[in-house]
Amino acid sequence: MDAQAAALLGAGLAAIGAGLAALGVGNVFASFLEGALRNPGAADGQQGRLFIGFAAAELLGLLAFVIAVLLIFS
């Protein structure tokens, strides 16, 4: 396998990671809504953690995207 084929294979695997980040974001919001519906009084206190979880999941998705782009164009 030559270097270009290996780079494209790695970029494809990194793109899978970027797609799975969407599942992570959905999971974060689903868990927050489930908890907020069970205990509406505590929802305001958990909103900061919601945004931290969202940011962490998006960061991993963006990192996977950047790695894929670097592998394709380098």
C-alpha cells in the first residue's frame, strides 16, 4: 500500500469519528432533557454542564475533521 492510499484510508476513518460526534451531541442533549423532565427544579443547575458536554463532543468532532483534512491535503 502506498502512502497516498494509506492517507486516504486514515482520512476516511477520521471522517467516521466526525460523524460519531453527532451521536455524542445527541446523547448529551437527550440525557439533559431526560433529567430535566424528571426533576424540573434541578434543570437550571445542570445547564452549565450541558454546554460543557456539548462543547467536548463538538471539539472531538472538529478534531477528527481537521485530522481528515490534513491527511487528505498533505
